[in-house]
Amino acid sequence: MSSKPLTPETIREVALRFKVLAEPARLLVLNVLREGPLNVGELIEETGLNQANLSKHLQLLHAGGFVSRQRDGLYVVYELSEASVFALCDIMCGQLQRQATAHARRLRR
Amino acid sequence: MSSKPLTPETIREVALRFKVLAEPARLLVLNVLREGPLNVGELIEETGLNQANLSKHLQLLHAGGFVSRQRDGLYVVYELSEASVFALCDIMCGQLQRQATAHARRLRR
DNA sequence: CAATTATATTACTATATGGTTATATAGCGA
DNA sequence: TCGCTATATAACCATATAGTAATATAATTG
């Protein structure tokens, strides 16, 4: 379905969105948030990223609309706002798998 | 479905694949190839990219398994090998649209 | 208000990468 | 073999960005 015309402007925006996902640290954050909302301190524990670095990644994820944020007293709680990210990752993993098996098949010959 | 464990290694590989798509020039190439296979000269015309630059992008797309390549005499013909890229783009565009409408709604209030 | 805690931001460094020009390689025909 | 054309690669520069340490801001409590 869909397949909009893909103007240069749209292409640029889509590329920007892919860029947000093109970083292991950010994928890790999204993956951790899959279990449920977490505040920054909890995210530091779960991801092992340091505070400043994590904060920067969170700003990017938030700017891209991938997570939403809500202050709760001293804490800021982040939550997935785009479950569709995991559809994307699943497709990517599917590609990886197909290529891996294709590669294996190639070797087997 | 699926939702494999997402090891750090998998996360890194998925990020790498997203990185290939995180570039307007490469999305443009893929979009042009959607119409059918083209050789490099034709891709230069269609995309407006210069020869060396396009060639580098093509190497990345090929390394990522997004396109396949076949020599035909003097020419090298590139072809989409992963139609699933457009499922990805469609999801991204869907996100863009949802965010745009959400933004519009927010303004309207 | 002062002290404390949680988060965001700034400033900086190091690295990666896109674009360009020049050069190299590959395949074709004479 | 020698040109000629198509494509790939190398070398370079400029820019973007991830990581880090230090600092700033925000909210809470006393």
C-alpha cells in the first residue's frame, strides 16, 4: 500500500529518522523501554550508558518522536511512543537472517 | 512476531543496516531502482549524483545486501535485492504522517 | 532560602563519513 | 596490442556526531 511519491523532502526526513535508529546505543534504549516506561536513572542501570551520553541519546529519540517523556517529581520517565520501531527491527533482522542463510548456502555449495 | 533476544551483536548489526538507509542519496538510489534494474550511467542520470560518489554509495548498498550487481559487458547493472526496504520506508512515512497530524491537532487546540 | 538529587546542556576531543578530484581497473573493439 | 568507455578506488577535505567531563537547570526537602 501507500508508496507515496517520495519527494526529496520526504526522502530527507525518512533518512533522518533512519539515522536516529542507526546507533546501537539508541536501539538498546528502545529495546529496554520495550519492557515498560523507565526514568533516566533506571535507564542508566539497564543500559550501562553514562548519564550525559544517555541524556543526549534520549533527546534525539524524543525529537524523533520515538519516545515520549513525562516528569514525575525529580524524575523524568521515558516511554516508547512508536511501537512500530520494532516492526522495523524485525524486518531488519529478517533481512539479516535471509542473508545469513543465503551466505551459508553459498558456502555449502 | 519474532522478537528475537536482540543480543548486543544483533543490535550492532541492525544499527549498521539502518545506517545504510540513513542517507538521502542512498534512499534516492533505492527509490530509482524500484522501477527496475539500471546500470551506473543510467543511475547517474536518474539521481544526479556524480560518478565517484554514486559508486561509493552503490558499494555500501551492495555490501548491505540491499542491491545486487551483475556485469554486462562494459556496464554494471544494479538491481534491488531487498524489496523489504520499502516496507521500512512506508512504516517511516506512516510515522511521519502520524506525527504530522498529531502536531497539527496539537496546534488546532 | 540552602542543600540535595535527578536530569539536561555545554565544551571539547576523536572518529567516521559524504563529497570531490584524480587515478586505477575492467572490458570492448580495431 | 592500443585506445576507448564504464566503473571502482584512493586521497583528501570538511562536516557531523558519539563519548566524556564539567557545569547548569529543575524539582524536592528541610
